[in-house]
Amino acid sequence: MKIAMVGSGYVGLVSGACFADFGHDVVCIDKDPAKIDKLLDGIMPIYEPGLEALVESNVNAGRLSFTTDLAEGIKDASAIFIAVGTPSRRGDGHADLSFVYAVAREVGQSLSNDAVIVTKSTVPVGTGDEVERIIGDSCTSHRFSVVSNPEFLREGAAIGDFKRPDRIVIGAEDEFGREVMSEVYRPLFLNESPILFTGRRTSELIKYAANAFLATKITFINEMADLCERVGADVQDVSRGIGMDNRIGSKFLHAGPGYGGSCFPKDTLALLKTAEDYDSPTRIVEAVVKVNDSRKRAMGRKVLDALGGMEAARGKKVALLGLTFKPNTDDMRDSPAIAIAQALTDAGVIVSAFDPEGMEQARPLMPDVTMCDSSYDAVEGADAIAIVTEWDAFRALDLGRVKELVRHPVLVDLRNIYKPEDVRAVGFTYESIGRS
């Protein structure tokens, strides 16, 4: 089967490469000629473990190609995926659907055969209805069906998530759409991956509901961490204790500086706006968004407290280890590190930083932060170190060497990747999250 993937960003490129690895003939389409030129040269526009090798093998096998020409790219495709960005719209927080609708218009004007158009982008309820209307305004000579197929890929583990999914959700309104999507995912049918067919609007809402629920779990355990610090409890044991309950589960119960990334912040906002539009307030999600936003800045104050307070911190140096919102990605979108660095620089603190993959993306977002070549370069002369992202490289630091490099041995572990007794044994003052 020929598949066209419109949008060669994170979701589109990963999905396209994985579909090609299933044996489909895939064309990835993008309006950005620089991105397509890089892909043609084998240069990935994003960092994702295993992606470069996956793309290379399928390009060499002739199953994966790239183009800027949408009309040529979708020609003879049985399934056309829309995988463009839906960022939060400036001013009101609604999902910006301009890219989705622009693709729909071009697809409608260019469609030359029967096809299923699939919204892979995260879109509010009712978007598929509008996509169907837009395509139908231009395309009257070919049969088409608009289907919702949300992605559930975790950055840093996306290839495994795609090939071994918890579930595949397909929202279709007719048998044509269901038949084509069944063929698209036939390799996963054979692997007995759970596939849920729903209505299109239901599928669109499932994506937002899932992300909002996960964001709620993160925010809940972060509030429990604050309580643990005040009552002398250990949030990691609390997390284990409640996570062992199968009704709750252990995932997304790791206390930290707050959620970030490309999905949770914008999707919770978009869900709030959809709920407002339909006069059905989602007060729990409202609280989650508010608490998470304030937490990031609060983590900056936590580091300032470790320096002796705001007045004492002025002129001192803090090293931030980790800048991306999570490890194994170069994604800086809504990373807690941005708010933490801003809180520190606002207080007159000198900030240095190191991240294994995210510094190029971080530089324009943190103009007052000095980017360093290694963890050890970043900590040299520091009055405190803050671990912001739990990269494996930071779990294996030579703490003895670090102590010799810093001005004052203070470590603020915002991800709880160290045992307090191990760090204190080396001579550090150690602060963590939710542990007395």
C-alpha cells in the first residue's frame, strides 16, 4: 500500500519510517525545503533514538522517500496522513488548526484517486468534520473518507511505542475508512495489538482525555511530594505504595519539576478551551494546568533557597544539568528548565548549563545562560548544581571530581536520581523532591 505522510516533523517522520518498516511504500511530504534536503542527505531534523538507522534502512530499501511536492506525493496513495503541528494559538490557548486546514485544502485540490485522509495530528473534537467539508468543497470526482488516528508516542521511546503500541485508536464514520485503516495496520493486527474502532469525534477526544489524565497523575504526585517534605515522608515510597495498586499503576508517578514537552501543555489547554466552547467545564484539568505552571517557577525558588535565599544568591553561580523536558530527546518545548533558568537569572544568579542533546534548541530560549561542553565544565566554580533532566549521563557523575570543581558542594536533585546518603557521604549538601 502507498501511504503519504504530510508533515515530516516528530510524529510524521517517526510514523512514516515505521510504516515503511512494515513494508508500505511511504512518501513523507513537507513544505520546508531545508528539512527535506537534510532528510535526503540522511540528516535527521530531530533527535530520537534509533530513528536515523530506521530511516536509512528504509530509504535504501526503496520504501521511504521525501518530497516538497504534495500533489506528486499523494498521487496513488490509499492513505494520506495529516501530521502537521497544532500548537496553542496565541492569545486564547485554542489549538491552532491553520496548518491542518491548509493541508486539507491542498489535498482536496490535488486528490487524483480514492483515498482515506487521516488526521494524525492532535486536534479538537469536530476537526475531522471540518476537514471533510474542506476536502469535499474541492474534490467531487473521487471517493474519500476522513478518519481520526491519534498518536500516542513518547519522545525518546517513539519507535517502540509505534511498533508495540498499548492500543491503536481509529475513528471512522464509514466502512471504506475502516477497511483502508485495517490494511494500514495489518502488521499490528497480526501481532494482536489492541485496535479500537470508534466514531471520529470519540477518537479525537480520546487523545486529549489520555494526555490530560497523565498530566493529572504527574501533577498529583508533585503535590504529594510537597506534602511529603512538610510531614517528613518519602514521596518515592508513596509513589510505589499507590502505584502497586493495579487500578492506579506506577507510570507517571515520578515527582519532579513539572511536565513540559510538545503534548501535555498544549493539549490540556486545548481541552480546556473545547470544554468552554461546549459549556462543560473541566475543573480538574484547570487546576492541573495552574498547579503545573506555578511549579516550574517554584523549582527555581527551591534552588535559590539552597543558595541561602534570594538576597544571598545574587552573584552566585548555578549549574543546570539537563535542559530538555525529558531525556532522550532534544525537545525544549515548555521545558521546566526554561522557567527555572529565568527565575535564577531574575535573581541575579549566574547560570551555566549542559544537556547531551538540547543545547542548540535551548540557546535562543535562554540567552543569559552559558552553554558548556560537558557536565564538568558546567559545574566548575558553581555554588550549587541543579539536576533538571534525568539523563543517564547525570546518574553516573564522578561526585568526587564534581566536588573538587565546585565552589560550594550543594546539589539540588529535581529528579531524585541519587540516594541522599550516597551524595551526602561525598560531602555534599543535598536537596531533592519530596524527601525529608
